Amino acid sequence: MTGRHLHVHHRDYFDHEAHDGDIVVHGERSEDLDCEPDDYDREDGISAVDLAVAVLTKSGATGPSGGPDFPGVRCWWGGTVTLNYYTGEMRETSAHLQGFSDAECRDIWARLTSA
């Protein structure tokens, strides 16, 4: 995928299979989510940054890996671990910004951390 997008990665595991920081993962998947605004988005004043913030918030990946001085284009946003109460699986989600400028990454960081 080209253009501005998020590479979102999910890891599934059971809590009892995590020992001293090592996780026995039994399911992983990744997906690329487009953040390029279409004509309708642009008419409504929605930018790629707005779309990225919405996707990160919806996925629960709102914890930055770096500070405001170094979010850079390689910054990622590890979310909180969620529990599937039906299966007992834990899911860890991270998202990696791709194709965003440093200024856009800083704007995303500021919006998600309310800085």
C-alpha cells in the first residue's frame, strides 16, 4: 500500500501462557488501513491526520512509543491489551504510521495525548 496508512498488528494469546515477559502467541494478523482522504472527506475538511486519529482511537492503540520531540515517521502506538471474555484470549494491538510526515506525526501525537 502506498500513501498515508496505518499498519495495524494484532497478537492473540492466553494470559496463562505469558511468563516473565515472554508470550506464547497463538494468533497474529496484520492489516493496512488507508488514511488518505477521499473527495468526500476533503469536502468535509477531514485530513489524513483526522482519519489516522479516528482509526487509532477506534482500535484502542493510543499509547505513544515516544515523546513529542521524537515521534517521527516511524512512531507506533501500542494499545492496551484487551480480553475476550468468551474465549479468554488476550489481544495486544499496535499500529505503525506509514507515509506520514514528521509534522503530521507530531500532530497525531498531540491529539492523542491531549498535549
